[in-house]
Amino acid sequence: MFKYTYNKLFEPTIIALKKLGGSGSINEIEEKVIELLNLNEEEINDIHRGNTTKLEYRLAWARTYLKRYGLIDNSARGVWALTEKGSKDQIIDDIRIRQFVAGEVKKSTLTYDDQDMPSNEEILTLSNEVSTLTWQEELLDILKTIQPEAFERLCQRLLRELGFINVEVTQFTNDGGIDGKGVIRLGGVMSFHVVFQAKRYRDSVSAPIVRDFRGAMIGRADKGLIITTGTFTREAKKEAQRDGAPPIDLIDGNDFVSKLKDLKLGVDIELIEKVNIKKEWFENF
């Protein structure tokens, strides 16, 4: 079981970014924190809720607090980086950070009891990264209940929307785990034949599944892609990028629903207007 609370991940996150040269993607930060804390597979794959592990969930909270405190920041492309303040050698005081964030929502006291998540008042400080977990879980619940054939057709539609051409769903059994194929063109010049596997899973895809799929794709395509509504174990991720073997790209449930949102496939985005009154503007009259 994963034992680290989000506030105990403040310092490992800062150290991870320093070891990564000052910046890194969410996955890079997570991998470095796993290394720093010497986490085992059970701790890494411990599920918080839906498709999100406790490690992912609490690291998201940690990044939110560190950003509010001014130690890190993130770009529109999802790269997190140390600020000038965060780059300095210093003691990372998790209580002081929580007190500072609490001050932003005008809360006078906090209880530090190593709970799984912050108090209701602290939730007000959530960034989009954390708050979007709710709609992701709702959409994943829907996807996990549709028929496997329907999920394969949805994957077909998604790949077409992403720029694949000649996307077909395999109509035969004994295909070695291959559910479909397509072609992706880069820059209108180079073409790669891709086979994909669509797994409507509630659980994690393991390394043996990745190995079996690689065996089926060799000789049939240039690239392989596994799409799941579930997650991938860390060993599965390693197997997908194993040195000396054809690499396989992975799309887990959270990535899948994010792409559906970006492409507005079955998802409507409602923008809420916020009006801010500039009191000082009127004082000039």
C-alpha cells in the first residue's frame, strides 16, 4: 500500500525536478520520485479511485501546492519546472507550505493529521489538473460499460480524428491480439503502418500482454499501439519501451478520455463567464 501523503511528496517532487535538470513532464517526475523513494510495484500500482493511482493523485496535489507556494510552475504543454525560488537550496517545510496555501483561502487553522487528502477548505486551491479527475472518472465509467466491439469502433474513430488513414477494425479471430490497423503519415511524406489493440479494461494491463502483442505485430506493421480504459503497470510501461525490441505506444484510460475531450468526441465544454469589477477604475471619476 502507498503510505506517502501528498504533503510528504513536496520535497521528493522538488528533488526530482532538480535531478531532471530543473524541468520535466509529469511522467518523468513520477519516475524520478519512484526512484528516490525506492517504491515497490505494489506501492506504485495502488489505486486511489478509478484509473488514478494514489501516487499519481497525491503527486498532483503536491504539484498544486508547490505551484501556489511559488516553487514550481507549468507550461501550457504540461512541462513542470522549478522557479527561481524553487531552484535555491532550502528546507521544504510542508507545514509552512500548507499554511501559506490556507492563507490564500482565508483559513486560520489547519489540522495536520496525515490524511489521504486535504481538508474541504484546502480543496478550494485545486488546479485544473486535479479538478478534472471527476469528469475523467465519469467518462471512464461509461466507456467501461460499452460493448467491446463498440469500444473498438470508438478507437477507430479516435485514430481517424488524430490523423490516421485507412483505419480498419480486424474482423477475424486468432489475430494475436491485434484489433485493428491503420497508417499514419508524418509531414505528408513518411508513412508508418500501425496495428492497435483495444482493451476495454477495468484493471491494469500487465507486461505479458504487451509482450504477446509485440510478438503478434512483428512482420505486420512498423508500429504498435495499445489503447485501454484501464491502466498500465510500471512493468508493462518498461516492456513497451524495452531496449532492443520494437517500441509500443500506450494510451491509458486517462489519456484516452483527455483525447476525447480535446477532439470534442462525446464531450461538450462549457465556458463560464466571470465578471471582475475594477473598483479602482471608478475611483478616478
